[in-house]
Amino acid sequence: MKWTPEAETAIKKVPFFVRKKVRRRVESEADAAGRRIVSLEDVKTTQKRYLSNMASEVKGYRLDVCFGPNGCPNRAMDTDALVQRLDQILREANLLDFLKQQVGERLKFHHEFRVTVAECPNACSQPQIKDIGIIGARRPNITAEPCSCCGECQSTCPDEAITVREDHGPVIDFSRCLSCGKCIDLCPTGTLSEGIRGYKVLLGGKLGRHPKLAQVLPGIFDEDEVLDIVKTCIGFYKEKSRHGKRFAEILTQEDFQSFVDRYSKPATMEKRRPNHAEKKRNV
Ligand code: SF4
Ligand code: SF4
Ligand code: SF4
């Protein structure tokens, strides 16, 4: 649907955490009224109705995803299935009733439990400032296939994590590699293959008066493991949060360490996919 420039300017002034929702609402109301162009009047009317009715719009949690599913070329993971399962877990946790008991009439959007998914390390959905941030990851693996020393992987890596040596082929500095998977897809010889695919998980980020950046749980986790971590976080939150305190506010460094002890795993324990040479050996 088209928007007039005045309508676009007005929607940009809506608080960022409800902007997407208000935008959708404006479009559906304009559509229902038979209009194909959204005007400033449409924005004002819908915004007024939405904000005056804010308490009834709070649903206890926010789950969002970056724009990867709209065709972003940087996607490391297709997260559709994960997001559906996350939504089910969050819905079944009945966080709205929990928050109503804790906060009562003062319940606002900023009390909600926030989970976000980014489909690559560019992290456009800001996982660093959410209670739980999930980032798609594909870590490369060096196979026994001969390297042609084309240099594509080295010049493409955004993190300067690969060096190609003529006598040796690619050398990856995994302390720099963010597991975006870019080098895997363009290697013409199969020297680089997909070693591990899954998700990084960040815990305990928020904005507001006392902002905090989320901390990264060491490791790359598969879908079931991510969901298990999320369930544990929700259980922890419901047990410890009182009067609307956010997960990020109650998660102490000791608590985070207990998540690390329980879930993090050394690279050797991650479920590595067999490389090309291993696959050939197994057939
Ligand atoms: S996080 Fe990555 S996949 Fe998602 S929109 Fe940003 S660049 Fe694209
Ligand atoms: S996965 Fe991404 S960050 Fe890691 S080495 Fe490859 S291109 Fe670089
Ligand atoms: S590892 Fe692949 S992309 Fe990198 S230099 Fe060798 S052949 Fe080229």
C-alpha cells in the first residue's frame, strides 16, 4: 500500500517499539475503508485509538525477527520453524497473566518479556538489547579438498578472519570469525564447507534508564537446545521477577554463569556436520 510523504513522516514519530504494529494497523484500517493510499489523517486516527487502548494491546511478550525472511541476501539461517516454536512456548508460558499479577493496572509495553531473532551476525533486530537474543550462525570447516588459492574467502570475510597461504590454503582465526557463513557459499572447490549450523544465544540485554548489553552464551546451539534455553529463562524469570522487573534486571553475573555452566559447550562438543571428504568416506 502507498503512503503519502506526510503519513510516512508521521509514522516515523511513533515510538519505535510499537511502530511496526501501528503501521500494520493503519494499513489494515485504510484498506477496510477502501483506500489504497494512506494519508496523514489515517495515521493520526489509528495512532490515537491504539495509544489510548495500549493496556489491552500488551500481550506479555514481544517476539520479533529481522528482515531476513523478506529476502535479505545475508541470511545465515532460515528461522521460520524456530520462530513458530518460540511463539508457542512464549504463548503457553502465559506471561500476560504473570505480569498482570505482578504489575496490575500499570502494565505497559516496557514490562514485556522480549525475544528477538536475527538471521545473521549483522544483528539488525538488536539481539544485544533484548532479554533473549538469538542469532543465526554457520561456522566454516576446512576440508581435505585442495584449495585453488583464489582468495575469494579472504577478500569476502567481513571480519578478516581468513588468511589464504599459497603453501597451505585457508587458515581461519576462529576468535575473529562470527559464523556468518559467507565464505562457505562462495568457495568454488569445497575446501570450505559448513561445519556447524545453528544459533548463538545472548541473555540479559535491555535499554531504558539502566541499559545493559546481553551476554553471549558460548557455543552454537541447535533449535531444540535454543528452545530449552528459552524455557529455562522463562522459568527463572517467573520465579524471580517481582513487580515487573525485566529478565535483564534480575539476571546477575552469578545467574548468567549458571546458564554458562549448564548450557555452554566447547567447540569439540558441537554437532559438526560431516565435511565433503568425510561424506565420501562414509558412502
Ligand atoms: S540480521 Fe542479517 S539476515 Fe537479518 S536483516 Fe540483518 S543482514 Fe539480513
Ligand atoms: S563464516 Fe563469516 S566471519 Fe567466519 S570466516 Fe567465514 S566469512 Fe569470515
Ligand atoms: S578456500 Fe576456497 S575460496 Fe578460499 S582461497 Fe581456497 S578455493 Fe578460494
